[in-house]
Amino acid sequence: MAQLTLNSLYKTYEGGARAAVSDVSISVRDGGFLALLGPSGCGKTTVLRMIAGFEHPSDGTIQLGDRTLAGAGKMVPPEHRNMAMVFQSYALWPHMSVADNVGYPLKVRGVSGEARRRKVMEALSTVRLEPYADRRPADLSGGQRQRVALARCLVTEPAVVLLDEPLANLDRHLRQEMEETFREFHARSGATMIYVTHDQAEAMALATDVAVMSEGRLLQLATPEEIYARPEGALVGGLIGQGSILQVPLLTGEQRLFDWHALRHLLTDRRPGHSSDMLVRPQDVEIVEGGMSATVASVLFEGERYALKLALADGQLLRAFSRQPVKVGDVLGIVIRSGWRL
Ligand SMILES: Nc1ncnc2c1ncn2[C@@H]1O[C@H](COP(=O)(O)OP(=O)(O)OP(=O)(O)O)[C@@H](O)[C@H]1O
């Protein structure tokens, strides 16, 4: 296995007003699980399709280990890249059994008999579907069909597995179950995985590394923990977690993390002029008697807690959680335990 490296990749489609992908460089460690995260149209599918070999980069190179797959005058066709791609629609053949669906890529490669049967059963075991080998896809649930598609992609032992929003068509309950399957699949197969999604919670739950894209550019590449704790810029800060971005007077120093003592001072400073973006996570907002006044602007009951939007004295809105029921219009005292300057 080998490291997958994207070097300053560009892609401009014919007639496109701007580059769909612009100067994207990413190294995916061997056996890593990278989530490409960003809003619709940010270029993540284009990156995935260039890795798979379905699109030519306009500039830049793609390497797997020391092998150049694309760029510098080379273009290795998709079938010679040792990669497998799983799509939203998992396209199983309805007339074939589960085992025959999974074994099909081996059949195409001329693997037959006992060798094929063994590999098929291994792949089915990875997704825990051995007992279903003789069933037809029509007899399976949506999640089980998705697992058959995963087994089919695993059977050829690809170095890299590419997944394009594979859970987008599933309901919430099934998505959670499948997230678990993907994590397990990754751990058991050892394959390098690249996963396109616009769902930040999914990216954080699954990946070892998250690449956030916007308008064709890579904004930040880091572990889920790092990107959550130290997002770079308002776009990443707004996309990851459920934080609020407050405007505070311009901050020019090195300091990024602010405590209540400093935040209270900043939030009551009414000087006009430029401002800085301060990210505040709802779990860092505490409701306490004698705190700064904030008025409840909206309440959403989430079962285990109430999700609130609070209006500060200057009208800025802040997300917070409450265990106690509150009503729109209530005035609460709050303390903000920490804020992160974006
Ligand atoms: N075949 C194409 N021809 C022309 N423009 C394209 C083509 N494919 C994508 N684009 C454009 O390139 C940009 C990036 O598209 P891409 O599909 O990579 O984004 P995405 O982040 O995956 O979006 P989504 O989540 O909606 O699939 C968009 O502006 C899109 O309109």
C-alpha cells in the first residue's frame, strides 16, 4: 500500500466561469480515512473523480506511492489505478445473488472456482453478510444493499476506496448504523478511504482527517479533533460544530482562545469600526444567575435538552443549550466559558 498525494491540483471545465478545483494539495496517509467536506458545488466530487481517473486534472499531479497516476503528461486509466468507487446508488444486479454480485469484479478479472468463492466470503464477512450470500438484492434492506456494494468494492483488494456521499439516500437511523459499518470496514480492510460528504457530523464521526473545501479551494486539512478545536476562518468555523460567530472589536494579537473575563469585556465594548469573528460553541454557554443578560429568541426541544437562540444586548444571536424549559422572551444570565477567534 502507499500514500496518495495530490499536488497542486486544478480543474477547469469547459465554459466554467471559475476553476472547479484550484490549487488543492493533500497527502492521504496509507490506511487513512479522509473526508472531503464542503457545501454543494465546492469541488469535492471533482477531486474524487480526478483521483479515480474519470476526469483529467487541468494542472497538478496525483501520485500513489512513487507511481504517477495523473499529470506530467501521464494519465493512468481508472481500471489500472487499483482503486474502487462506491456511489450513492449502489447499482447491484437484481438477477444475481449477493455472492455473484460481490464476485463479479473477480469474474471480469478471470478469477474463478475456489479462489473466487473464498475471496467473496472474506469480503462478505468484512461487512458481516455471509449468511446472505445466496439471497437476491431485492430481499435485502437498504443498509444491507449498501454493504453488498462495499463488499463488491473490497473484493479486488483496492489500495484506495473512494466513496461519493454513500449515505445520502438513507434515512437517519440507517445512516448511523452505516457509519458504524464504515468505521469497521475501514479498520478491518486497512484500505485508504476517501469519503465525500457535505455533512460535517458524518465527516467528524468517520474520518481520521478532514479536508474542508469551499469554491474549489482547500481551506483546512486536519484531524477532526483539531478542526473542531482550532478551525481556521469563518467558513470552517461556521461549517464545523453548531457554533455561533459573534462580532467583537478587532483583535490583532496572537491570542486565539479567550475566557469569560476577556469575552465579557469584548462583548460590552461598543467602539465602532472593524471587527473580528469569535466562534462560541453552545456547550460553552452556561446559564447562571447574575451572568450577562440575554433574551431567549427561540427554543427547540431536542429530547435530552432545549436548543436555544439567545439575543445579546446588541442584537447578536448566540446558540446555547438548556436542561430546564425556558420560553421565548425570558431573560437569562449567561457566562461564555470560552471563545475561539477565527
Ligand atoms: N462535467 C462538468 N462540466 C462543467 N462543470 C462542472 C462539471 N462537473 C462539475 N462542474 C462544476 O464544477 C463545480 C464543482 O462541482 P462538484 O460536483 O465537484 O462539486 P461538489 O462539491 O461535489 O458538489 P455536490 O455536493 O453538489 O456534488 C461546480 O460549480 C459545478 O457546477
